[in-house]
Amino acid sequence: MDTDINSTLRSSCRALLRPIASVVLKCGMTWREFSELSKAVFVSVASDEFGIRGRPTNVSRVSILTGISRKEVKRQRELLAEPATSASPKTTDATRLLSGWHQDPAYVGGDGKPLALRPDGNTPSFESLFHSYGGDTPEQTLLRELLNAGSVEKDNRGDYVAKRRYHMPVEMDPGSIRFFGTNLFDHANTLSNNVTGDTDKRRLEGFAVDDRIHPDAVEKFRAYLDERGQQFLEEVDDWLSRHRLDPNNSETTPVRLGLGVYAIEGQLPKGT
């Protein structure tokens, strides 16, 4: 790859990954789990989009494109062919400790729920739980993280109570996370089409930005966008409604069309 393109691409990827890293970290996903996920996506995209003359991409070509060994490409393809299952998030010290708290018979009551644990002492205590499942994070550091995130609470007797089975540093709504993924996909997919696709099939994509705006104008700008942006989206929604396929029409396959509008606020990351 050309040195200038490689440098620019790396810079762009750093910028793109920052908001993604922010969300996945807040949800408790580690870099290792994200790395495995990205490996599967690389294999999937290379398999689906880089075949020659319309044929499926073979294992050797996927390996060349992705830099992943042929053996690992085969394994990833086998995993991709299996029914979708939720990936286990048991990868951090915090989640491993909470999982042990919910599963180890020494820390579970007769009702199957995790026991309230005194801070220290013999099993069952938070101290003994930490020694079994806490990993290499210092005990007080891990406990403070769990308490601050609401994964663990302290009751009126001073005992620790498990509130979650998996650690989530910031409370997140599943619907919001889903919108984050689909909206980012739609925008990035349009950008990808316009950068690498047929110029005759370019999609509408543009922006208006200025980095020399007086800070007093921030709230006015937000109000302006709320009003005009919502008005425009309603007009687009009305247009789409008028062109919606008749539900009784079973002979025509519908397509998905739409428009996304987003505000720009804040400086770009350094190095971009």
C-alpha cells in the first residue's frame, strides 16, 4: 500500500475507532474480545466482497487479503456458519469475579442468588472471593470500580451485594447500543460507497463545519439544528411514506432507503 495512503488510513481508523472504543469499554468489552470480533468481520467481508468474477472468495485469497492464517480463516468461517450466539463477556477481572459470585456454590445461597458478603474474613467474604476470582487488579481498585459502576452495592449492614452478573462500567440501554451500531453502519457504508464505489452511484453525503465558532453560539446552534433538522427529517419521512410498497404486493422485493442527520461538535482527535 502506498505510504501516504497507509498513513492517512491509519489516522482515519484511529479517529473512527475512538467512539467505538468509548462505547464498547462502557459496556465492559475488552480489547481482546473486540479483536476476536474484528477478526471474524475481516474474514466475513473478505469472503463476501472480494471474490473474482462473482465467485466466493477462497480461503487462500482471504488469508492473503486479511493476513490471517489459512487455518484460522477456516476456523472463523466455520464459526460464522454456525447459528448466532451471544459472545461470552467473561473476560475482565471485574466480570470474572461477578461470575464466580453468581456460580460458585460457596458464594450462592439456597435460593440460587449470590450471597451478601462481609468485607473480609474466611469464605464466604469479599476478600476470599477476590482471592479466588479477582485476577491481578488490586482488591481495593477492583472493588472501587464495581461500586462506582453500580455492579456492587454496600447494604446497611456493611456487606457487599452483587447487583449484576456482568460488569458494565456505564449503564447502557440495549436499544441505544443497537442504534449506535446501525446508524454508524449506515453512515460509514455511504462513505465507503462514495470513496471506493462507482461514481455514478454516489449517495448524498456532505457536511458543514467550522472550527472558529464563538463558544457562546453552541446552545443556539443546537436549538437551530433541533428545529430545522427535525423539520427536514419529517419531510423525508413523509416522502418515504408516499412511496412505501403496498403490503399486499408480494411480487416485489422492497428496498431500504432513508436519511440520517447528525450534529458535529468538538475537535477531531489528535493526529487526524
